[in-house]
Amino acid sequence: MEGVILLLEDEESVNRGVSFTLEKAGYQVYACGSICEAEQVLETHQPQMLICDLTLPDGNGLDLIKKVRKAQNDIYILCLTALDSETDYVMGYGAGADDYVAKPFSLSVLTLKVQAYFERNKKASNSEISFGKLRVNMNEMRAWRENEELFFTKTEWKLLILFVQNPNQILSKNQILEFLFDAEGDFVEENTIAVMIRRLREKVEEDPAKPQYIKNVRGMGYILGGGFQ
């Protein structure tokens, strides 16, 4: 089992969809519809992640987040919320949340966020990943091609980490856009991802015109192909 997740979501269809998707991805999910149920799970199990709605039938999710954060500092807290304003985000982060997903959201993007967290944990003891002549240190947020250190913009680094944490998986344009910008593909120019991939290849590939690492899968998306260790 890859990881233990406590899901607190009172909307039955969302609860069912998230639970099914994450269980299919290999996680153990304890699904709850109220704060009372969630507190019982927290007492009897030790979830590594809390996915928490903020508007609940028996209280405010922010109050639970504050309580959980005080009791368990190392749990990762991801908020699911229909609220989408800067004030809401500030309050959530202030309560102890690590990340937000605003409703309606893509289950594939939520799964990527969950996978990214557990992959970081899995690799914490060996944070440097090698791929051919490319080395990426996840903890220090640094990368090298042979002995040459590479420097990235914030978005380029986030894109590289997305590939590194999901090796040998085809990532569609929409998955990449939503992960990087929380935006649907319809609202971003068609060539945005192609431009970002080209810029990243110019830094990590020896010959960007003949990429060894980040490859295009025609009609499907992009993949970080074979050999990452």
C-alpha cells in the first residue's frame, strides 16, 4: 500500500469519485462525510494525508485543520473547496493547510498532486535522482547535466519535477496545464505547453532537437522515458 489517506468530503458523489480514483491508484482511503467521523479515524489510524472539504455539516473544516496540525505536524493537508478567493486561501494556509484544490477539479490532477507528495516522501532518503547525464536533487531543488549546474524559472522547475515524479507516464497537455496553473486547456494558448517543453529541453537535453529524456507521444502528450533511478 502506497499511503494512507483520510478523505473528509460531505458531497457523496465527490467523496465516492475521489475514493474510487485514489484506491485504484493504490492508496488506502478512509472516507468520511463529517468532522465527527474524521476525528474517529484520526484516533484509530495514522493517515499520512488529510484531504479536507471546508464546508461540512457539523462544523468548519478550518477548525479541524488547526486541530490536526497541532496534534500531527507531519501530516499533509490538502483542501477541497468551492471557495476560491485570496482570503480563503490565506485562511486555509494560516490554519495549516499545505495545498488547495478549488471545485470543480480534475480527478487526474488531484491524483497527480497526491502521487507527487508520496513520491517526495518515498525519495526523501535518497533525494538525488539520476537519468543518463542528468541529475536532480529534490531536496535542494538543484539539477546538473554532468558537472554543469542547470538553472530554471519557477515554472520550468515545476514542470521538470512533474516529469521526474511521474516517470514513464504519458502526461497530457491538459494534465500539465492544470497541474502548473490550475487552468483548463481552453483558457491557455494552444502552443503554451510546446513552448515550455522546448525551453525545458534546451536546458536538460544535449540535443533538444533529438530529445533523450522528455519525449513527445503523438496525439497523447509527453513522457519522461525509461531509465530514471
